[in-house]
Amino acid sequence: MKNFVYSGATINVTAEADTSSGGVVVVGDLAGIAGHDAKTGEDLVVHLVGVYENLPKVAGQVWAQGVKVYWIAADSKLTTTENAGANKFVGHAYAAAANGSAVGTVRLGR
């Protein structure tokens, strides 16, 4: 194919804030996981596919496997609450998560 550019599993961006490896990163309507630490203004590789564990979630929520998961930028936590326009879609719960649990496992993407 003459028009193939890249597999699309990652995207290179400029870090908008200091970012830790494994942290959730939102770029427009894309959400992914930081592949390494980066300071504001540095190049950052963001992973857009895969399953990631120990991501911060709203502790008062129960997650069923397969439920849609969204990012609350103001709280830096994942939630099952859509809240159109505010929370960004990240992916789906890869595994169930109990009420009281502060972390969850998420499969990125649509």
C-alpha cells in the first residue's frame, strides 16, 4: 500500500503537563496511556490500544466487566458516568472492580 502511514497503536504528542509513565493522557477525543515520564513541552508517546491495570477510578463505583469507562479530567479519575462534553471516553472495564476499590483495569479504545 502506498498510502499506509503507521499502525496507530501509539501517537506522538507534546506533553501539555508533567506526565508520569502509565498515566492517562487525553488528546482531543483520543485517550491513552503515557509510555514514559515527560515534562511539560517534551515529546510524549501515548499508547492508544491495550489493557492497563491500576488506573485511578472513582472508589465509590462498582464496575462490571465490559462497561464503558470515562476520564474525569478535574478529578484525574476514571468513571462509568458519561457526562457528555466533560468526561472523555477511554475504553471498557477489562475486569470487574468493587465499590471501595481506588483502581481498575481498562481496555483502551472503542
